[in-house]
Amino acid sequence: MARRETALLMTVGTGIGGQVATEDLAHAILFSIDTTNPDKVIFFGLELSKITIESVKEQYLDKFGDEFDYYEFIQLEEIDSFKTYFEAFKSKILELNDCKVIIDYTSGTKTMTMSAAFASMLFRKNLYFVGGEREDGVVLRGTEKIISQNLYHIYDDLMISKIKELFNTNRFDAGKELLKDVIKADQNVYLKLFDAYYYFDNVDYKKADEYFITKEFNAEWPELKKQFGFNAKALYHLNKEDSAMRPFYILGSLLNNARRRAEETKYDDAIARLYRALELIAQIRLKEYGIDTSNVDSATLKKYGVDSDFKPDFNEIIKLGLVQDYELLNSLGDELGEFYIKNKDDFLAVISSRNNSILAHGLSSQTEKAV
């Protein structure tokens, strides 16, 4: 593989204190160039910074017997504009995409050096400055040394904060994308967490269980151990088909899911889940009477004296829809059915919102009012 060219981006000050100070500053800059051995150097500075660069060129010629001609100077006069300097660094870094970019902020104004440091953090570039023994704030010749400043952990902290925000707003795919740029975190355990809750949120409970590694989650986030325990228990019952608690956990999951969808302003999704939850509530209660709404036993209906109200379809199977579920409960004298009758208009309004939804039978998206 061919070696990538190295580009050194440097802020350049003016060496406040006269010619000697300027020469000392130029000497430190030259030390950085000599040590990092770049293929090209890009200086960022003011018009006055050219004096320092001229001194660098003179010292380069004295030391190497050759012209220093592989540099570019980007002049920026807005001395206190962080945005100006940062945008200049950003533009050059993007332009040098094929190069290995390193940044040196040994000299320059506070705004210059802060912009350089911030750019190194955001674009993950190595950051250096020339340090050593100082006198009146100037590094003494012969004591120079290159010092690396690793800002990656600060960047990671910012990214992890953003990733947590994305997780808490159920934007799991976006969070996984940001994880690619994080260094210090255990990406594997974060990815498992995002995948587990992504599938949980999309009601694929079996897939969620595959990624839900409780032990690893507890080790990484001990403060959430109790919540992980609740979720692990929920997944157990959601995936155990013979669990008596399974319908109740599915109901809870649907209601929580509907709430999340509403918070995300996905009202049609929320309505669809609420409709299914409303249907499931009736199905759970009818199970107590030994009635399976997908295939109702006519003998059971006869036992309760309500067989004349419900007829089989052309396949000789009695299937009940949501309204019929609640009407049957009312016929059975169940309090849930009686509640339905008393609030029938409200029930029908909810059902109408679902039917009018673009995700059901309608052509329009629903609003928050319909949820």
C-alpha cells in the first residue's frame, strides 16, 4: 500500500516581543516541521504572521541548505472570530481527505489555537504543540519537544452524550451510526444494547432476546440494573408461548409502544398499536370464559345462552372482531362489556380513527387529537 502524504496544519502567531521573540517562535515551528516531516505545510495566520514564516524560511535554509517551498499560507484577519478560523481548518481538512493530517497549535492567538484544537477533536486528527523549558513564556532553544494532546476522550464524551439522547428517543439506527466514531466505549456492548431495544421497539421479541445480554448490560451500566431486570423478565414472558402472563406482557408492550410512537409524532403507528391493545384487552377477558375469538366454539356460546347472536362464516367458523368482542362481553354480563356500552361513542371514535388511518383503510394521516 502506497504511503499517504502527510499534511501539517499550523497556526502561526507574530512572536510578540520583537525580532528575537519572532526568531524563537520560528525556531519552535521549524522544530515541529522537522520532527513531523510532513509533505506539505499549511499555515493559518494574520498578515503579520508572514514575518514569522519568513524567519522559518531563513532558518530552514540555514539548517538544511535548501528552500522551504512546500507550504501554503491561509491569511485570516478576523482575529477573534472562532467561526472563521474553524471553518478554514474544516475546509482544508476536508480538502486533504486523502492525506494524513496532523495539527500543530504551538503559536497563534487564543482564537486560532482553540479553533485548531476543536477541529482536531471533531475530525479526529492528531494534535501537537512544541513544549519545553520556558522563559518569559517562550520555549528555550535546545529544550524543545513535541507533545501530543489527545482530545479523543473529550470527543467520545460528547458523542456518548449524543448517543444516549438518540437511544432515549428511540432513534436506534442513528445511534449505531454515531457509535462508529467512538473509540473509548465498548462498541460491542453498545451495539447489542441498541439492537436489543430496536427489535424490542419493533415487537420482534425473539430477535430482541438474542441481543439482550443482561450480564454485559449490568456490567456496563450498573445504575440501570433494575430496569434491565424488568426488561429481561418481560422478554422471557413475551417469548414463552405457554406463559400465562404472556398476553399481559404483550398488552403492556403495545401500550408502551403506542406511547413512544405518539411522543415521536408517529400518530398513525400509535393508533394502530392502541387499536390492537383495545382488541387484546377484550380477548384476554373472553379467554376467562373459554372463548377464543379467532375460532369461537358454538357450544360455549350456547352454554352462556348467546349463540343466536353470532353466526359462523362460510367456512363454518365463528370469528369475532373488536366490536363483537365487547358486545359479547356485554351479553355475558361482564363489567368490561358494560363499560363498552356506556362509552360506546368514545370506543367507536377510536375505531374510526384507526379505520381512517392511512395504515388501515383510509387515505389520510392522523393527528395527535386522534390518539
